[in-house]
Amino acid sequence: REALREARRASNERSQETDRYNYHQRLFDSESQSTQEFKRILELDKKKMEYINTTVILQNENIELRDTVEAVNAISNALSAQDDKLAKFELELIDRAIGVAQRERALEIQVAQFNQE
């Protein structure tokens, strides 16, 4: 009987140790899962921040490009206006050259008539 009691007591102790081990293992597994979940959340947050930073960088670059395009358009408009002024000036010079050529021809005709007389 004593041996049977001792065997039961030893079995109960082993069972309690096993239960304690299983409890600690479940606790460790739970903490490990929580840690894994926390790491996963941190990684997602890190990726989200990278996405936000990239978006901000792209928006800034877009603004810079828009400003550059506006500046180029303004320069293009100014050059176009200058080109129009130069074209008008060129037409005026052509008109003057035609006028001068006509007066020269008229003078040549007068000189020729004068020489015939």
C-alpha cells in the first residue's frame, strides 16, 4: 500500500509538473504569438510610413514639375510675344525696303527722262 501511495504521489507530482510545463508552454506560445503579431503590425506600420513618405516625395516632385512647366510656359509665351514683335518689325522693314526700292526706281526713271531731254 505504501508503495502504491508513493507511486500515486509521484504520478501526481509528474502530472502537476506536466501541467505546469504545459501551462508555461501555452503562455510562451501565446507571448510568442503576441510578439509575432506585434512584429507583423510594426512591419505593416513601417511599410505604411514608407508608402506615406514616398507619396509625399512624389507630391513634392509633382508640385516642382508643375511649377517648372508653368515657368516654361511663361517663358514660351514671352518668347512668342517677342517673336510676334520681331515679325512685325521685319514686315515694317520689308515695307520700308519696298518703299525705298520704289523711290529708287522712280528716281532712276526721272534721271533717265532727264537725260533724254
